[in-house]
Amino acid sequence: MTKLRFRAVAIASERKPIEVKIPKFKTSEYYGEKVFNKRAMSKYLSKETFQALNNAIDKGEAVDRNLAEHIAAGMKMWALENGATHYTHWFHPLTDGTAEKHDAFVEHDGNGGLIEEFEGKLLAQQEPDASSFPSGGLRNTFEARGYSAWDPSSPAFIVGDTLCIPTIFISYTGEALDYKTPLLKSLATIDKAATSVVHYFNEDVKKIQTNLGWEQEYFLVDEDLFMARPDLALTGRTLMSHESAKNQQLEDHYFGAIPDRVQKFMEELEYEAYSLGIPVKTRHNEVAPNQFELAPIYEECNLAVDHNLLVMSVMDKVARKHAFKILYHEKPFKGVNGSGKHNNWSLTTDTGINLLSPGKDKVDNLRFITFIVNILAAVHKNNGLLKASISSATNAHRLGANEAPPAIISVFLGSQVSDILDKFEKSSVKDAIVVDSKKQISLGVGQIPEILLDNTDRNRTSPFAFTGNRFEFRAVGSSANCASAMTALNASVAEQLRTFKEEVDSLIAQGKSKEEALYEIIKKYIKESRPIRFDGNGYSDEWKEEASRRGLDCETSVPLIYDSYTSAQSVKTFEGILSEVELHARNEVKWEIFTKKIQIESRVLGDLALNHIIPVAISYQSILLTNVSKLKEVFDDYKTLGAEQLRLIEKISNHVNAINAKVHAMIDARKVANSIEEEREKAIAYHDNVAPYLDEIRYHVDKLELIVDNDMWPLAKYRELLFIR
Ligand code: ADP
Ligand code: MG
């Protein structure tokens, strides 16, 4: 290992930037050229087919066989002309990332040859061998029948020689086995719920679109150094290593120049992203060394989720060409900032209104307040669920653990919106509904300062922050599928809007005016949802105590956090999106994944500690012992002269013994946990009884790193991993 470490350090430090050849200059010339988008469709489909397809997409209706046949023919022609030889249904199983099964476009022609064939039925539906995808016991694995079916609202695209068709993935009996199915249902649900509430203000609205603009944070590590760290290669994070003398204290990375090697990687990545129709816009260094961020212009939520997953896999491929490895792990390095995926979320109408933007007149602003307050109420009611939607073994290091903010969901509104709500809450119905522009102004409702849009007021410690015309859900993990968080958020807000509509309508039915009814219910919600509002420092310990007094969910154990998915409130929230059976089944998958992640980390750390670290520590100790013996031969007061050596010898023994004892105790704890049948109980055992050893063992290994001769240390150190030249 030591040889591998020094070889990797030498290779990495001599590496030169790799020049990128981009065939076309203007982005607009190649943007979306690998996508079967509307422009391609209008060229390759007949007018009738094109219109029928657009119609189906707009209304969210199924595409029938006959139409699928026509679309498949056009799509095939386009794909073949653009170099595709294979096609695949591309879907999001409940594990990380995406899944694909490639088939060639060939069929027997009946004369001993082959023809390129792609029938409509292959476009509409496929039956991949699904037994290897987790289903939480929903699908009988002996039958292995999962179906993938085309999602026409996300366009097909070409990667390499393969036409990728975005699909949902469901069981034989119709239960969702993926992330996309519930996401699509949540989008339809929030569209319906929000449209009916918007009708109090704007009757002409027919459709509401949910938008997502994600910001993807990630780390880059040189490929050879990555391979010289078995823990990074196998678990995505460093399970040991002492902090580097210099990491992010100087905060000099954020505004520093992007290193040349990274710059070239980004150029090529952007070219690939643009050809795939992904509108990436910003790229910059992040706070930590080697940490970067990529963000596109926001898009419709389903498309944005697909684009995030697609870009993650494109990033992996492009990184390889530049001899980098991408780390999506939420906390690859101890003592260094972690990576998230901020999800900027908003709702817009088909008439061009952003429902989270304050407007110029009274109606606009009452609508703005209606939506803000309903979102507050939704996040308050479902704060445990929203936390569950972003929780994973890896993201736990960013939320709830050491060096991380507490695992609590709260909402930051900023002083202006907070003031408006406070005034609104105190106003009487009589004040409020007086149609007197002066009163309205004094109430702060008629006129909301436009300065709001400048985002003057920012709070980077809030997991869910209002940022002028959208909410930013920042607690999402960098390795996560955005769909999990977006589905929970859409479902929560939709359920809340339905309740709101019922309550307002029932007051109207009792004879109240629409305005009176709206004010009354909004005021009630402002009061009820107050505990979720927190503009202070979300990273502080005081907040933990305060949040618990406020009754917010403060659970930190990920396996227990998942219980929120099946609470009575969540079952109600997910009505029409995921059934109770599906919620339970999906939790089984989550617990299983949690267990496996900790199990792998525990095995890797045990192996590294016993077979790499202890032998090296003992070798170094032997050198010290030899030195002391020699001192003893020559000097009488060898104990004074060799005091430091003797101290180190003892320290090494103590750490080695502690590591050895703890690794064996961890193995025993694993054995006990492995014998548990039930997934939930097993995950709890891994969380409570196995995971704590990871930190305890690491503590002693990191101490040894500070003692043992640098030339003997087997693993690349942080200072070597973290500074790309
Ligand atoms: P930050 O200061 O948080 O880094 P950026 O300007 O980089 O902010 O924008 C973050 C993301 O927010 C981008 O993906 C952007 O497209 C997205 N965004 C901007 N406006 C909206 C909106 N109304 N709805 C959803 N996303 C939005
Ligand atoms: Mg942001």
C-alpha cells in the first residue's frame, strides 16, 4: 500500500490538464442535439402524431398503442440517423442512480439477415428482469415481473450508441418500484390542488407547473489517489485520516481560481450537458478544497429530476477522461464541509404567474400569502416526513451527526415576509377586508416591497429557506435522487392545499365572503405553523432544545426517522400517490440499504485497521524498540535519552490494543445484527450497535497516523487527496 500511495501522489502531482476538443462553438448550435425534443419530433413525426403526443403530455394522458407505434417509428429513424444502435428503458430504481437494460435495434428480416426494428410496444412497455431491483417484498421475486413504461413527459435522449427512453418502473400488480412513479403522481396531485386554490384569485388558470432548480455539489479526487484509498473506492468516503494542517480555514477555495485540470473537466462536462439539453448555467468552487458545484437553469420538476440523474452519470464518465473520480458522498472527509443538493422549488401557472412571487396589487399579494402560509403549514405538519425524505446512511453525516447541523426541519422566511405574516396575524378581519388602499399598506399586505426579490436576507444554516421567489430545500443529500424530497414536498403541500380549500369553502358555505373566509383560515394557519418558523442559527445547540420544546421532530437515528413515512399523517399526505402498502414496502428497502451501507463500511474499516494499519504501526514500533535497545547498549541513562521513543512505544501499543479490541467487538455486534430477520430491527441494531465503532476505531487510527513515520503510512493523507494543482 505504501508503494501505491507514493506512486499515486507522484502521478497525480505531475498530471497535466487534458485539452478538450469541442466541435462546435456556439452553444445554441448543438444544444439538445442528442434529445428527441419538440424540434426533433416536429421533424420526424407526422403533424397529427406530433399534436396527439403534445396533447397527451399536456393533459398527462396515456399514449395509446396506435400512437406509440407512430412515435416509435419516428424516434427510431431519428435515433439511427444520430448513431444509435441500441435502445434502453431508463429508470430510477429505489437504489441510487439509474438502471438500464440495453437491446439492439435488430430483428430477423426473414431472409437470413437483420433489420433495424423498434416497435411501438417496445416503446410503451418492457419487462426487464427485475429480480435484482429491491422492492421491499412487493413483487414476488420468483416471478420477477416488473414493468417499465414510457414517460412521454421526459424526452428520450442518446448517450453513446444508446437511445435512452425515460420510463416508470412498476410491479405486475401496479405498485411503484421506482422514484419516478410517485413523483409523477405527486406532480399531478399538486397541480390539481393548487389550481383549485388559485381559482380564488385567478379563474383563468388551467394548470400549475412545479419547478425544480437543483444545485449539485461534489468533490473531485485524482483517480490514482482514489484507488490508493480502499475506503474511498469501496464506501465513497474516507473512514480514517487525520485532518490536513490546512483545509478550509482560510476559506480561500470558494473565490479562488478553478484549477486548470478541473476547468477542462468542466468545459467538457458542459458540452456534454448542453448536447443532452441540460441547461447548466453556473459552475464554481465550493467552500472546501476540491469541492465544486454545478447548477442548471430551473426546469419542470420531472424533467429536472431526470436531468440531475443524467448529469450525475455524465459527470462520472467525463471525470474518468480527465483522470478524476467524483465523490457524491455527503461527507467524504472529516473536518471538511459536506456536499448537498439544494432543491430550489416553485410553482407557476400556465398564465405565467409565479405563486411564490409577491405581486403588485392586493389580489396578487393575498395569493402570495395564501401559498406561503400553506407551504408553512404543510412543512410544519409533515416536518418528520420531509426529514425522512432526505435521510440516508450517508446524508446522516450532513444532518444530525458531529460537525453537522441538527436533524431538524424548520423554515426560514426572512424578516420581510415574517413581518408581513406577523402583521397579518394581528389584523382583524374588519381591518383586513376594508378596501382602503391606505389600510392595506399599513397592513403590509397591499404592498410587499419588491426588494424581497433581491434576496438581501439570507440564511445559509436553514434546511428550508425562502429565497425571494422560491423555497430552497437544502437538506437534500448530494448522492440522493431529488425525486424523494420533491415527492414528499409536493404531496405535503397538495394535501395541505386540499384541506385549506375545504376549510375556506365551508366558511363560504356558512355565509362568509370569500375574502373573510380566506383571511380567517390564513390567520389560523399562521398561528398554528409558527413553531416551524426559525430565522436564527440552525446549527446551534440552543436550537436543538428550542425545537424540541416546539414539538418538532428531533429524531437523529435514520432507521427511526423512516418511521415517519408510515405515520397516520403521512398516509393521508400520500393519498393517491403511494398506498400504505407501498409506503411500508419502500421503508423495507430503505432499512435494507441503510444496513448494507453500514455493514460495508464496518467490514472495510475492520480490514484496513487489522491488515494495513496495525502491521505498519507495529513495524514502526519495532524500529523504535530497536533504537531503544541500541541506546541501552551505549548509554546508562537510555531512559532519559530515549524518553520520547519509550513514550511513543507505549502509545502505539495502547492504540493498537484499542483498535484490535474494538474491531473484534464490532465484528461481534455485526454478527448479532446479522442474525436479526426484520429489516427495521436490523437497521436499528446497525445504527445503535455497529456504527458507533466506526468513529471509535477511527479515533485510534488517526492518532497513529500522527505518530507513525510518514514514509511508512499506507494510505494517502488528506493533504495529498485534497489539493488538486
Ligand atoms: P444560489 O445563490 O442559491 O447559489 P443560484 O442563483 O445559483 O442561487 O440559483 C440556484 C438555483 O435556483 C438555480 O438552479 C436556478 O435556476 C434556480 N431557480 C431560480 N429561480 C427559481 C424558481 N423560481 N424556481 C425554481 N428554481 C429557481
Ligand atoms: Mg442555493
